[in-house]
Amino acid sequence: MSSKELGWFRRALLEPTAGMRNLKWTDACSDCQQASTTWWSMNPLPCSTSDAQPTSVPMSSFDPTQHPRGNVSTGHAGQFAIKQQTGAEVSLGTTPRRTGLEMLKTEQLNRAERQLFNAAVFEEEDPDFPSIVRMRVSANHGDRKGFSGMLTNKLRWRSDAEANRRMLTGQQERKVTVLTTGRAGDIRIIEGRAMNLQGKDYLVLKGSKSKAYTVDQLDVIDVRDGYDADHMETIVRRTAETLPATRRADVDGIPLEGEPGTDDVNAVFVYNGPDFGDGPARGSVIYATDITPDGDDPIINGAFVFPPGTGLTSEHGSIRLSDLQCHGGRIDVPVQSPRTFADALRTGDDVTDGIANVSELY
């Protein structure tokens, strides 16, 4: 790739567009059926800060013969397998086990914006040539999406949504530092002035008089008074340190259906579930008990735990490995994880009833 092509790609992926009423940034395509590791066949979609409406991923009809542990009456969990993928698709973009801090990469996009995490792009130094950086670009980095869901939920749990809203709305001119996330799971910090102009709330970027986001188009995680991106980044990094290491989803060590040990939790996955209109189920947890063989794309069975307010009910279900690799990752089993399938279902009930927070499960 020429330096000109590389420069064009970095600008398209990482920098905000100009001429704003609303600043925009571009995330890699979240539709795994269009995923590509090549530079020129990516299909960008706008993140949650754009005017565009989120694109729903088409769901297949529920088929209990393909998803034996799915809920037949509701179709929940079992219907998440979008399509059966080939062995090549299942193995696309394999990544090693990585800690939370290894997942983060700080990049100053402009004077006002700092990106801490990009769900679609992963960079690492070549062990043989330290001066060379290897970059992997794919919408199939499910482990990175799962990590983003965990980190976002943990940060939201420690924040105050109502206080955030008050700091960003109805303001004459208030300097703030805002932590946001995009549709693909990117995490960034924005410094700006919260201002209400002609009845509409804006976040005007630091150092600009005309470039701004409309507040209602930002997916806000946390807000702090004043300009202090360094302090906000420290909060994110300290939170990431508490999360379990994440790797690409696999079925290693999970017994086949009907074998001994299938009443136990044998693996834990984090998963960004679908959006049925009430919001994406980011950072959902799957307590896997066993697998149903199906060629190169086995079906993983277990207990699904979804955050409240997503329109999904925590229950037993099934998901194809290929779908899980696209939207989630496998994590080191946390000490506080339930040990049996029955305990996992009770944990899901506690999260649904508000007795426990899903971020406490990581």
C-alpha cells in the first residue's frame, strides 16, 4: 500500500469530518457478513454521533432444531445465530489473550478529541522488527467488541447518568470533559463547552466556535467539569485494569452435549447482543455449559445474562461459534462466576431484577 493510500485510510477511519453542525467519526462495518481484512473493501457505517439511524442486523427465524437450548416460546438467545459461516470465516482475525490495558491505545485525533479504543483496528509491534507496527483491520474483532462492552458497562456503573445529563443540558456555557462510545464500541474523550442555543443542547469542541456535537446524539458514559482529558483517561485505564483478559472466542475445554460435566459452567464469554429497539445488549455474559457439534461451526449452549433495558430476558440459549466470534470474546473465568448452570440462571434473574449489576459479573 502506498503512503498516499495509508494516509487516506487513517483519515477516513480515525478523523472527524469537516463542515459540521454535528461532528462525525466513522466506525468499521458491524455487519460480519461484509467484514473484510483488506483496506479497500471495508464498508463504513456512522457511529452513534451521526444523524443516521442505526442499521439493524437481520435475524433469522428461530429454529429449535438448530438451537436445542434456545427458548422456544420467545426465540430469545437461540435466534442470535445470524448465519452458518464457513471455516475460513470462523478463523478470520484470530487474536491472542490480552489484558484490558493491552487493548487500549491512545490517539489524539484533534485538539478536542482523544480516542482510547478502536474496536475495528488493532496495532502491535512486530517482535522481530520493533520499529514496524502491524495493523489488523476487521469488523470481525469480536474479542475487542466484547471488551468494549465490559469496559463501557463498568464505567457506566461507576458514573451518575442523571448528573451527566444535568451538566450537558440547559447550560449557558460550561466547560466539560465527556467520555463517549460509538456504535461499534469505540471509546473517546471529548473536551468542549456545553451550550444551549435556541433551545437545543450542543457540545462545542474546545478551540472551535462552529464545530459541535448535538448532545442528544452522543452516547455519553461519563462527564467531568472542566477540561481534563488526562484525568478521564486515567479513570478509563484504572477501570480496564480490573477487567479479565479477553481472547477470540473458541470452544476449547467445553464438553459435547450429553457428556459428563455439562451441568457445570465450563467457559465464560462476553457478547454484544442484538438491538431489538431498546438499545444494544453490550457486555452481555454467556456462561457456556456444552457444545452441539455442527461441522466447523459448533453451537454453544448455556445461560445468557443481558443488561436490563435491552428488551432481552436472561435465560438459557444457544449461539453459533461464528456469530460469537463476530460479536464477542472469551474471558478468563472471574472468581465470582457461578459454577453450575442452575447458579448461572439465578445470576441472570438477579441482574434482570436489579439485585446485581451485569458489570459485577466481570
